[in-house]
Amino acid sequence: MTQLPDSEWIENVTFAEIVVGQSAFLQRTLSQADIMAFAAVSGDTNPAHLDAKYANDTLFHGVIAHGMWGGALVSAVLGTQLPGPGTIYMDQTLHFTKPVRIGDTLTVTVTVLTKDDEKKRVELDCQIVNQKGASVMHGTARVLAPTEKVRLPRLHAPMVQLCDPY
């Protein structure tokens, strides 16, 4: 049997292992393809995200990311890192503070704020900053943390082929 390197595994952090102050993060750079894929899967075809001519005449003076793209990145950290596989997303608050533009590199950090021993729930602070260190989104998430250890080979996101309908 072939041994996989550690980077090819996904492992959760159980409720018992989680400590207040613990954090995890990911970085991602927004591309035009990300915006198009998000519009395709969400059905959100607001022209502020897809039509440069329209978007140039808005408050933001250009195309911006869907706000929930940042929310999806928070979900990615919660579902793959902290707590990871087996996590149940209970609720989320998000505050959008600056627009995200194509080429922006976001750092998404979640940090454990509190643990509820009785309900096995964890509250996490969620911060998203751009490459300049400016906050673009912040909020809190509550999750039901897994109680059993999970370690599995990492699954890679499926390839998506986009066809521009215009």
C-alpha cells in the first residue's frame, strides 16, 4: 500500500481537542472564473458581478465578487480544517466591509471564541482581509463540532468548465 504524504490527508479537530484561541486559515485569489462559477452554481446573475459596463456605473466602479463567495471560503475552512470533517454548520453572521475585486487575495481566518461542553458547540470569530490587510468581511460562526476523529484521503475539487453565454 502506498503511503500518502500528510498534505494528501484531511483530518478533523474533535470537540475535545479544540481549544479557545485556536485558529486556521486559507488564502485564495479571486479570478473572473471564480465569479462566473459562483454565478452558475448560485443563480446570482446580478450584473454587478458579471457585466463590466454596468458595474463601472455603480457605487463600486467595477465588477465585484459575490459577497457570499467570502462566506463560502469561511465554510471551506470550517469544513476542511477547523473543526473539519464531521462539522455541522449551525449559523453565521457576516458583515461586508469592502468590495472584493478580481485579483484580490483574501486571507480567511477562523478563531475559536467559545466552547459549549454540554451541546458540543463551538463559536468562531471569522475574519477576511485582502492583500493590503484591509478587512473585507467579518462575523461569527457557530458549529456543532465532531466528537469522533476522522482522517481520510483529501478529495480534490472537481474541475469546472465554463462557457461564456455572451
